[in-house]
Amino acid sequence: MSMSKTDSATVREGFPRPFPNTPTNVLEQLRLTGKVVVVTGAADGIGYAVAEAMAEANAHVALWYNSNNAAVEKARELASTHGINATAYKVDVSDPEAVQKTIAEVVNDHGKIDVFVANAGMAISKPILEQTLDEYRKQMAVNVDGVLYCAKYVGEVFHRQGFGNLIITSSMRAHIVNVPVDQPVYNASKAFVTHLGKSLAREWREFARVNVVSPGFFDTKMGAGPESLQEAYRMSALGRQGHVKEIKGLYLYLASDASTYMTGSDVLIDGGYVLP
């Protein structure tokens, strides 16, 4: 994008900022040696695939889980396989005090947080006329409040450190209203966190980057259910759901020094589902 003389006169003092002191070799840019990454909802599905990707790139990983304590053994396996520190933390992201406390524990255990992946989410597949208010509140507590609490308290850490990187898992459903028709609250919750991420990228521009990933249907428990599976195949340009191994590289890119010029972006990875 070019700038006119009139535009350049409005640039604030202190600009342009210097380029980051990062490797020029792209494979070295993708290495996360010495970095500490937190992943919420990390017991299975996309969350665990992301945690695994970070460990494979040599990061120390904090796996957050709530009900699925398989994360404890998975953390041990990651540490043993990749020679990194991997720790599991049980935390309900809808509880702000628990989020604040656990973030403090991670900093105490690891010394810092470089990257925070706010991935935990849930869906109750019911049309709004059939959904109870308690079910509505439950989804919003995890999908909206949980992301906001994580952002608020890790943002305080990033500000204090002077660096940080927040990655929010949203959904392709934040981009369209016709899929699936029985998840209006889930769709709306993901639209909220998508725009929250963009706003935070602007607010935190002096000390942290913020980006959003919007997955389509992946072959996980949060993927297409039996009633919508054939529709997922039909609508996807690639004719299938995604495998979690196909999303690992995107999160790694966003977490790494390969993406230092990227903030405020919302990246769709949906097999071409939302193409017109």
C-alpha cells in the first residue's frame, strides 16, 4: 500500500518502527525454542493438536483442561517425547478467579507466557426457540466470557512483560448464518470473540499481537454431527471434514516468528465451505 505526501505527514513520531530481530531462515522462524505456550481446551481435538504442534516446535506447553483429565497423561507424553516442559492445569475458563489464578501459576512455574491460545469452547445444538436460558448462559460462559477472562488476565501478563501473542479459536460460523441452523447461540458467540480479537489487536498494538483462527468442520467431537455430516461433505469444496493434523501448521505459524507482521487477522480454514 502506497502513501501520498499528505498521508505521510500524519505519521506519528517514532515511526517507522524497526523490523523485528528474527531469523531470516523460515524454518528457524518456525522454531519455538524457549517459548512458553498455553492452550485451553487442550485435552483433545484441535486443542490437543495445537499443544502437540507447539511441543514439536520445541516450546514448553501448558495444557489447560476442565473435565477430561486425559490431558495429564498427554502432557507427560509430550514432555517425554519432545524433551520440553509440559504441564496440565485443571481450570474452568468460565470462572474468572480460576483463570486469573492459573495464569499466575503458569507464570510462576515457567517464568513467562509467550503465547496464549484461547481455544476452549462448547456448543449446544438446539434452535433458539427450544434452548433454555440456562443452556444459553452455559455456552456464553465458556465461549464468550471464558475467552474474555483469558484475554484480560493474560493481557496483564503481556503488558507487564512487554511482549505476548494471543490466538483465539473462533469458527467459520462467525462468517455465515446458514450453518448449522440449530446453533444460533454458538454462531453468535464466535462472532463476538472474532471481533474481540480484532479490537484487542488494536488495543494491545504496543506490546502484543492478536489473531483469530476460524476452523470449519474437523473430525473431532466438535465437528459435524451425524445429522449434518452429509451437508458438511456437500458444502465443502474439498468434500470432507478436516483432520486435526491439517490445522497444526496454521497455529504454529501464528505462534511463531514467521508471522511477526500479522495481527488483527481472522484466518479461515474450512476446506472451502464458505465459498460463494
